[in-house]
Amino acid sequence: MIFDPLYLIFLIPGILLASWASMKVNRAFKHYSRVPASSRLTGAQTARIILDRNGLHDVGIQRVSGHLSDHYDPTSRVLRLSPQVHDSYSVAAQGIAAHEAGHAIQHKEAYAPLQLRSVLVPVAGIGSRLSWILIMAGIFLSATGGGMMLAKMGVLLFAATVLFTLVTLPVEFNASARAKAILTQHGMVSSSDTEGVNAVLNAAAMTYVAAAVTAVMQLLYWVIRLGLFASSD
């Protein structure tokens, strides 16, 4: 199989949504990274205040390289912020820093979707690397029953990566909801700041939605392509 038009049909919705989401998040971040937060707090200071007020004094904050490489590492219990978030006094930096602090709070509270995602990390990692090899090998060997079995194993592994992207959605949405609520409750944002925080975090959330849609559509393609919906006599 060199090219299957059906694959493109399944992939187009994800590609369009991902392109739109990327444009939206870049535009929102670019705009609100130029808007100073009324609190005059940097992203790092914002995160530190939120962590401390939630009893997470032992969670560190590190400045790391990369554009929007911000993330919370539950293994090391460290919040890693990119330079444009760690050092910036902008509304965008506050929103992103608060979002990452939200993940640390999820970890402390043993938030179920976060725990499930952590369990799925190694499985999804293996699936993303090995599933395509098994699927393609199975297709080339489809003349034999063993070939189809390989392809089915590949689809099952890919399904694990799809599950990971789906579980990521409530994790990210919840972290953003926590960030918005905490910033407001602690009086760290003004009404105009809130508008910017919402714009940045909502745009970022759409990138995860796009990833999930793309993964689901790819999985559906392979299920249909390999006839896994077909009933066997």
C-alpha cells in the first residue's frame, strides 16, 4: 500500500483542527505576552505563590530552555517553566504558570485522570514507536494469518496511545480550570487579566483536542482498513 485516499479523508479533520489550534494558541500567547499583569508578578513568582498556598513548599521551580516547554514533572516534583513564562510579568505567563501549578495540585490530590495518564505513559510510549511497525509489517504479510495478527497487535498498541490522548483532555482542562479559579480567588488577576488568561488557556486546550481528534481518526482508519469491524463467519 503506497497511498490510500481514505487515509487522507480520515486525517483531514485532525490536520485542519490542529492547524487552527496552533494558530490560535500562538496568536493568543503572542498578544498576551505583551500585556503586563496587573499584579506585576512573574510566571515563576505566580507559580511559587500558588504552590505555597496549597502546601506544596517542596515542589521546585526550574527555568528551562525551549519555547513554551512548560510542564510539571511528577517524578522529580519540579515545575519547569520556559524563559518566556518563568521571567515574564505578562498575563500569558501568569496563566501558563498557574496551569502548570494546577498539575502539581492534581498530583498532591491524587487526581484520578492524572494517575491514569501516568500509568499509560510507558504503554503509550511503546505504542507510538512500535504500533506502526507492526501494522505495516502485518499489511505486507497480509497473505498469511500471522500477518493480520501482527497488524491487529499494532492497532491495539496504537489504541493505547489514543487512550492516552483522551485521558489527557480532562487532565489539561482541569488544570486550566484550577488555574483560573486560583488566580481569581487569590486576587492575583484583574478582570482584564482574566480575559487574557482565559484566552491563552482556552487556546492551549484546543491543541489537546486536536491531538485527540487526530489520534481517534487514525485509529478508526486502521480499524476500517483492516476490516476489524467485519464479523467473521
